[in-house]
Amino acid sequence: MTDYDPRTDTGIPTEPVGSLPRPAKLQAAYAEYDEGKISKEDLEKLQDEACKDSIEHGE
């Protein structure tokens, strides 16, 4: 267990979820999906990849 640090412990549990920008590749995929250029399945695969990448960078 780590020691309490009053400089960083606000007493309010927080998570970085929602504050990470979407990668450019995923933003482009959303545009392609909206234009009918890629399927929902392809978009979901790219979403999963972006999620995994964010998790790996956050660990």
C-alpha cells in the first residue's frame, strides 16, 4: 500500500476516462462510418484497438 500524499490525494476518487482524446485514426473512422465507407464492425474493431492502446499507455 502506498503512503498518503496530501498534495495528490483529494479524497475524491477520480478516473481519467472521458478525458483522453480520440486518436486521429479513430476520428477518421467515425467520419468514414458516417459516410458509409466502413461497416459498423470495422468501426467497432478500431474502437477496441484505440481502447486497448489507451489502457496500455495508462498502465
